[in-house]
Amino acid sequence: MELKRGDLIRWVTDHEIYEASCDVLTGIKPNYRHGIVMEVSAVDNNAVMLYCYDCKKKREGTWMILNLIHDEIEVLSGTPNG
């Protein structure tokens, strides 16, 4: 996945419901946060800085750094190439 500045994204922060099966715990109902990509790292293309517009808790903050390898990210609206 290639993110660009200005992309509207959402990512999973946790799950509201989990299902247990043998030794596996699987999240069923994800909780999402939404934000706008402000910068993609020039050193590591997997690291992106974004402005989170629905992070309301003070401990979360509005500026976040996510990692494409570890965070479940989905592009909702992309910016045109160029």
C-alpha cells in the first residue's frame, strides 16, 4: 500500500467484541479512528504522520504516527497521482 499526503484513511484501534476459538482470540467488531495523511517518511515508507480528526481522548492526541506493517490501515479517499 502506498499512502500519499492528503489521503483520508481509517485504522483499527481495537475491537469491541472478541471471539475465542481453541487457542486463538479474534477481534470481530473493530473500532476505527480516521485521519488525513500529512507526511510519509522519506527514510521509512511504512511510517506516516497524520492528523486524527476523531481522536477525542486527551491521551490519544490529534497527531499520530502509524506504521503500515503493524497498523491495519484502509484508504477511504486517495489523492490523485502527481
